Amino acid sequence: MIAQILEIFLFSFVLNLVLYLLYRYYISRKILQYMVVLEDLNSRINKITSKRRERVYRKLSKDIRKYNSGLYFYSMLQSFALLGLYILGLFFIFSMNFPVYLPFSIPVLTQTVSSKHVVLEGPILVYILSFLLFTPLSLRRPKANIN
């Protein structure tokens, strides 16, 4: 049982690591490129006097919207990839069937069988908890540079 629980934790960790590597080598580069362009556009607008600022902002608003949409797209892509990997892993976990015991009884989650407290749908619950444990690894995002 312990080996199978550790197997689930390892599987969950590997799925989150795959998503982190996708983020690290593809998504973060795109996000950082868009952030640099948006910072350049913002600094360009801030350098202009207040009389011309509105006119220049109107000219640049299409570019600003385009790059903001790109940022939203890559953030959404990362979230959807996480969801897809989670569901893929869940299909794998559905095939596992072994008892998970707890030292105490929880009325809704456990069932007492021969004085042992068995978790109902134990492998699925372990997978959900392990995935929640490793999710901060895979949902990394660049910090905002606020001065």
C-alpha cells in the first residue's frame, strides 16, 4: 500500500514537472517577450507630455490590446495544460484499486472494515491531494515589476 501511494505521488510529481518544463522552456519566454514590449509601450507613453499622451495612447491601443491578449492566451494555455494533465492522470488512477487505511475514522470518507478505517476511493483521493501538493511547482508565473 505504501509503495502504491508513493507511486501516485511520483506520478503526480512527474505530471507537474512536465508542465513546469513546458512553462519554463516555451510559455515563460513568450510571456516575458510580451511583457518587455508592453513595458516599452508604457514607457513610450509616459515620456510624452500630457497634451499628446491621449493621442499617442489611441494610436498604440491596438498594440497594447494585442500584447495583453497574448499574455492572457499563454496564461490560459498553461492553466489548460495543467487541467489536461490532471485529467489524463486521473484516467490512469481510475485503474488502480487498493485500500488506503487511516488510523482514525472520518464519517463521510472512511468505512470501518474489520476494525480498520478504509478510505472510500482511496487512490483517487491520494491523487487529488498529491496533485494539489505539487501544483505550485507547475503554475509559476513571472512576478510583476512594480516600481
